[in-house]
Amino acid sequence: MTNLDSYLPFVKEQQGVHEKLAHRYEGEPWRHDRHIKSANQFASLADSLVAAQKELDKGVSYAPRAEPG
């Protein structure tokens, strides 16, 4: 099973890159807004990865299968 936490450093790094780029392009609203949007999407992805990993850590329970026929 995949450990989703292993992807967090990459996602957070990308969030930081886009935040820096947004700051760099403050004088260009279109570029600035695109980088802000991307940074926010990476932040949301990081939150989702954390939440999904917590659910996976709880363990998966399966309902018993019905017998055929």
C-alpha cells in the first residue's frame, strides 16, 4: 500500500515555488493570479493527502461478499 505522506514534501515544495513566483510577478496580475491559484491547489492537495492517509491508517474493513446463487 502506498504511503501518501511520502508525497507531502514534493507537494509542499511546489506550493512554496508557486508562492515565490506569485510574489515575483506581483506587477503582472495574470501571472500572479495563476501562481496564487496553483499554490492554493497544492495546499488543498496536501490537506487531502493528509486526510486520506489518516483514513488509510485506520484500516480498511470490507463487508463480507454474498455467496453466489
